[in-house]
Amino acid sequence: MKRGKEGRADGQLARAKHAVNQGLQDYRPEPPGRCVVAFAAMNLPHHLPAHSPHHLAKLPPAILIMGPTASGKTAIAMALADRFPVELISVDSAQVFRDMDVGTAKPDRATLAHYPHRLIDLISPEESYSAARFRSDALAAMAEITAAGKVPVLVGGTMLYFRALLNGLADLPQADAALRAEIDAEAAVHGWPAMHAKLALLDPSTAARLHPTDSQRLQRALEVCQISGRPMSALLAESEHQKPPFNFLSIGLLPSERAELHTRIARRFDEMLLAGLDDEVRMLRQKYVLHLNLPSMRCVGYRQTWEAQERLIPQKELRDRGIFATRQLAKRQITWLTNSFEAENFDCLRSDLAGEIGERVARFIAH
């Protein structure tokens, strides 16, 4: 059995993780000289809702920074790390892949050394990473950060992951490889817009929020309908929606001028091309066993680069197609953010954005 400070810290960390998993109640940091936060359990009165304002004040804080691509999320997160005792958790479905650095705008090694991000470089590009796994990984990371006396800051643009974290996940059927192959074969004949029209008949709510060419999500929605015999939207509505035991500050970054965001997107894609996106895709194809239907190669920029390399599209169209796909991604992210989350929105184009958000975070942490 461990003795001394190390043993006490291990024990407190285990208790803190258990408290997060079971539902934290009183949030009581130890005195400044102690580096680990312990949590004391208490029974809430029956009349007090689990997430009432009174109870939220006693939960440990967590900060969400959400926004479309090129809105400056990472810069804001790093500015907060300079000012507050926080640790960063990436909420990005593309940055989980190892060796995919240029096209995902992943922070470079020097930046990550100074501003570590959890949930980056987790899996091979040959693998898949689900919203369910993200929720499990994120909650574990949040428990460890909180137990160390710091505030978790979750930053990224994968809105599905944010929703899974906040609301939990419905009990959806597992993937069926044979059925997915049938759906892909049908799409190859008729096209994904036709599959979108088919989904609109089976599950109008899900079809309404999906782009007609979003093959990955259309495939999954059709698969769920065919396996369960019910619309995916109905199954999602039945999920328990259990919010994690944290007092969340949700910050949304939205552009006051969409044209300026488009300019940023074009500039960033040009920087990716100059930084060697084409070489990175060639390296990935040599190092791993990949195909275009893998989630990694469906990522914006990677798909268009692969298609240009295979001469499925003219090389001269790569830039325009990549920028267009990124703009469509940003549009979907903005739609999710404005329709599905109760966030405090800030204009991501403001010159004093970091200071403005910093003041809001200072009030939140001090509360």
C-alpha cells in the first residue's frame, strides 16, 4: 500500500474520478498549498433539481469553446491557458488521427509542448473514433484535470462531440458492415442526393439537418432506420440526456461577417497547400492501408487532395474544391452552434476577442 503524499494524491484522484462518474456535488478546492481537489458528497434536497442554479454553483467549472473552422478557437484557448489554471481538451474529430497534421490545422509540436491538448493523436488513420468514445475519453480527462485543481477547457468544432458530451448518447444499433456496403453500392448508382431524398421519407428530421452529400452521416442514418425500423431522430429523442456533473460555461465564436470568415478559410487552405498537404496525403497513403470511405480520408482537404492525386478531379480544381468544402463545413458548424446549444456567443472577428472572453471567464471562475 502506498504511503505519504503520493499515496494520498492517488487516493484523492481515484475518489475524484469516482465522484465525476457518479455525480459531483460540493466542489471544494483544497487550500492553495495542496495540488489535488477532493470532492465531498452531499444529498441534495428532493425539491432541488440536479442542475438548478444553487446546485450549479457547487459543481466544478468547465469551459466549452465552440465555433466554426477558422474562427480562432485555438488562439482563444491558448490565451486562457496563459491567464488561468486550465488544461485543454481537443474536441476535433480530425485531430484524433496520428500523422494528419497539416490538413487538420493541428498545433505544431512546439505549440503542443507549451499548450498541451488532450485527445489529439489518439488513433491511426485506418481506425474510426466515435462520439461515444469521445464522451468517455473526455469525461475521464475532465475528472483528472479537475482532480488536479484545474479547470478543463474543451475546444473544437466537432459539434456532434459537444452534444454527446452534454446530452449523452442514444442506444443506437451497432454498425453493420454488409448493410453499409449495400447503402454505398446504391449510392454509387443513384448518388448521395438521391439517398438523402430516401432518408427524407424515412426520417425527415434527420434529413433536414444533413447535407445531401454528407455521405458518412447519411449512411449511418439510413443504416439505423433499416436495422431498428425506426427513425434515428426518434431514438435520439429517447436518450436520457444526462448532463455531466460540471458547471459549464459555453462560449460560441460566430462571425459578424460571413465573408470575412470565408476569407480566413481561403487563406488557411492556401497555407495548408504551401505547408505540404499534398505530400502529407501521399505519405499517409504509403504508410497506412487507406481508402476514400474511411473517416480519416473523408476529412475536408484530405478527400479533395486524394481525388486530385488520383486524377478524379483536375489538379487545378483542388484549391477551389477544398475551400468550398471547408466553407460548407463552417456553414454546418454555425447551424449546429446556433440551433443546438445554449452558448454565450462572441463575434470571432473582434480585435479584442481574447480580452473580452478572458473577462467573462474570470467572472465565471470567481463565481
